[in-house]
Amino acid sequence: MDIKDLANVRLGPLEPLVARIYRYAKRLPIVKERLEAEYAPIMEELRKSAKPYAGEVESHAILPAEGKARADVLTEIRELGRRETERWEDGYVSGAVYHGDPEHIAFLNEAYAITSQTNPLHSDLWPSIAKYEAEIVSMTANMLGAQRAADAQVCGSVSSGGTESILLAMRSYRDWARDTKGITSPELVVPTTAHAAFDKSAQYFGIKLVKVPVGPDCRADVTATKKAINRHTICVVGSAISFPHGVIDPIEELSELARKRGIGFHTDACLGGFILPWAERLGYDIPAFDFRLPGVTSMSADTHKYGYAAKGTSVVLYRDYDLRHYQYYKVADWPGGLYFSPTFAGSRPGALSAACWAAMISMGENGYLDASRRILGTGGKIRDGIRAIPELKVLGDPLWVIAFGSDDLDIYRVMDFMTKRSWNLNGLHKPPSVHLAVTLRHTQEGVAERFLDDLRAAVEHTKAHPNEEGGMAPVYGMANTVPVQGVVTDLLERYLDVLYEG
């Protein structure tokens, strides 16, 4: 049996046992050699994707004896930047670059350059960064219902991204539950569609992760969630919107379950937090998901996505100061003096916070409203266009992050064809599907039509060539179906190793 054969195996309750056998067997030289032979062609495809400059651009494995001229260094950076900009500027990429207008980018770059030497760790030297971060938190909180939250003092902090925001909140719940409830075996209840950062939180902080299946509409199952909550549960999670399928979980019902049990509820609005409030203002039917709900005790929202800030900022929010205090790190008996920081990092680039503040202030309410109007309109056009293709089906009822699969075709081969047409889409699993996260790049004239034309061509090509070799379809297919997930995670480890190759 080789890796491809594993995709056809169904183990059911035997899966944990087989996974353990795999972990031990792969240490045997003969098994290890066989696996490496199986991995080799897949890794070659991954290496081509990860290292497109190999052999074209000078590599620096060691420091040059003499430093290169700054002009030459900048020339190389500009050239590589130019080549990579061509991949996203015309709207071929799902998510990743959320604004992308050259004038907006230049504006953020200038804000960053002015403040490039700042460090929030030294708040006495750069109080301007504390001002920017406090206002970023306040503006985000008020956008997400803080002004209408009864008996709340919504507060928060600026983090490096959505993953850190989620990690910070989950660590806070762990320590809060241990301190106030005596919970020493903490559990976190999440839908299977919750962001992988919750898995990371569980691994990092010794929390048991309890995953609850979603319904046919791709939304969290309230009844199953209720059954999953027990005396060890510290927090329940819902997404607004979910990364895979772009739908809003039943936040009101889920947060009420948590409130009645006296535990935390986190709304992950990393992807939707900077569009849903404006979508509601525009007349879209958006269910409550924020601090207006009394059961919502924390939220995450990414300023560097649809907040249109430079990459590297997010906001984590709490319903009250007490919960935020569990996030802080402080030590008073270190020989180096008093040390304290609000997030995981010590030194941080204050320039990113300055650029984030600049983006939010320059956009204003009308800017966010207009951007959301354009994105939601384009998302609706693409969603309806996909639904009109008989061989495809849209998952759930999304607004602008549109996932689609097929009962008739290998959707990953459809994605491969789209890749050959320069599209960069996100492959999803369980069920096999693909999504496009619509950004301002896609609202440019003709982009939605080009996407749908290429998608129709991809469907016709896949129907005519269902077993075409090559591309990434076998890798995605294996990740979706191989029961021994260690095979897939081994490949991911090797891919990460490739990224650090010179």
C-alpha cells in the first residue's frame, strides 16, 4: 500500500490505533525509506511553489565579506516585490491583500517610515504609540457594539494578528477559570469550522479541545454544543464569519449557553469584524454577534484584513477589565527591574500600530461603508454565478467569502485549472471544497466576470480530463481523505523545512 491507496481506506474507530502504529512504524529504517520515496514527488511540487527564485537570484547562506551597496540591495527588493505584486494587483488572489490601492499602500508606508524606530515596550519614550493603540482598541470596540453593551467596560489590546488575538483570549480564559472556578483540567468547546488558532491555543496552553460538528448550513450546532459543555468548560467559541465557509454561527444562542453556565464566550470576528457592522448599516440581514449580546465576553477582529491596515495588527477585546488583566504579563522581582507587557511579545514594532491607526482614521465610517458595499455587491455576483454552474454547489449562505464544492467533480482539479489561469484560491477540507475571499481587488471592473468565465472553463476541462496528472490536487485530496493524518502533517513539516532552505 502506498500513500495514494490510503485515501481509499476508512478506519472509523480504529483511526487512533492506526495513527499510533504509524508514529512508531515510521521510525523503522525500511518504513522511513519507503515513506521518503513516496513523499519525494509531492515535495518536488511543493518546492517548486515555495522556491520560485532558486537559480535565478543570488543566494546568501553566509554574510558577505563586504556589505552590498544600499542601492543594489533596494534594487533587488524592488524587483522581487514587483514580480510578486503582479500576482495580486489584478484581483487573482483570495484574501491576502485586502485593499491594495497604490495610494493607500504609499500612505501606510509613509506612516510606517515616520515611526519605524518606535517600540511600545518603552511607553515613556513613545507615548504616541500608546495613544494610537488605545484609539485603535476604542474605535474597534465601539464599532462592535461596546456603546450598546449593558453593564460592560469593553477594553482590549492590539496584537500581531488574529492568531495572537485568539491565543491571548484563550490563555486569559484558562487562567481566569483556574483562579475563579478552580478549573485545572480546562476544556474549550468550538465548532469544527473554528479557526486553527483555537487548536494552537489548546496545544500551547494545555487545554482540551472539544470539537462540535456543524449543521448542513455549515453553522455551529447549538444542541450539540450544549451537550459538549461540562464543569471543565472555560469558554465556548463561535465565528462571525467562519474562515472556511464565510457564514455566521448562531452567536446569540451559543453565547446564551455560555452565559447561563457562567463561562466565557468568544466571537471570532477576525475575518468579519470590519465588514459585518457596515453590512448591517447597508441593510443586510446580519444577526447580532457582538457585545450587544450579554453572553459575549470577548472578541477578535483583524485590522490588517478588512480594516485595511498593514499586515501585522489585530485587536482582542474583552467585556471587562478583570478578564483583560489575565492577559497581561508582569514581574516585579526580576534583577533587571520591573517588567510588564500586554501581549506575548516584549518589543513590538510601534510603526505597525501607527500605520493601523492611520488606516482607520483615513478610512472613516464612510470609507468602510463604501468598501463594504463594493465587496458585498461583488460577493453576491460571484456567489450567484457559481450557483448557476450545474456541477458546482455553494456551501452555506455566504455573503463575500464563498466556498464551493461538487458532487460530480474533483474540486481540487478544478482548483488546479484555476491556478494555471493565475488564480490563487484556498483549498478546504471536510467537505472537499474551495473558497474565494472577495476583497477590494475583486471589485475592479471585469474581475468577477473573469473569475466566473475561468471557473466555467475549469469545470468543462475537469469533466473532459477527470484523471489528469500533476498539480496540487493529489496533495489536497490526500489531506482531505487520508485517515492517518500523520502522513499529511509529516508533509507539512517538510514543507516548512523547505521554506527555510537557502
